[in-house]
Amino acid sequence: MSVHDSAVDPAALAFARALLRPPVRRETLWSPLLASAFAAMAALALATAMLMSPPLISDAPVRHLAKPGAVDAVLGPEKSR
């Protein structure tokens, strides 16, 4: 009798080993999908807020702090008032 001869069926042994292995955990795609959807919605919301908000450009502090006539020299007399 050689070393390779065995009374155990190799197919049954492979089946038993497969049953003893821990189950393979499959990754789901829901977590990355929800994260990317949230990021896209946040980006769209911020872009909409940027487009809808009024500009914050004003020359009122310049007029208040500048010497009389200094604003006219920079902006011109027709734009200073």
C-alpha cells in the first residue's frame, strides 16, 4: 500500500474543508454609493448657494474712511455718488 492510497474520498474531504472555512464576507456597494450621493448633493447645494447669493462688493467703507475727493480720484466723479 502506497502513501497516496487512502480510504477517505478526496471530494468528500474537500467538501468538509470548505464547510469548515469561515464564510467570505462580500462587500456591498451601498456605503460608497450613499457617500458619493451625499457629496454630490452637498456640492450642488453649495454651488446653488454661491450662485443665488448677492455679491458682497461694496465701496461704502472706502467712502467712509477716505478723505474727501479721494474716491473721486479713483472711481471718477460720475461713479463716486
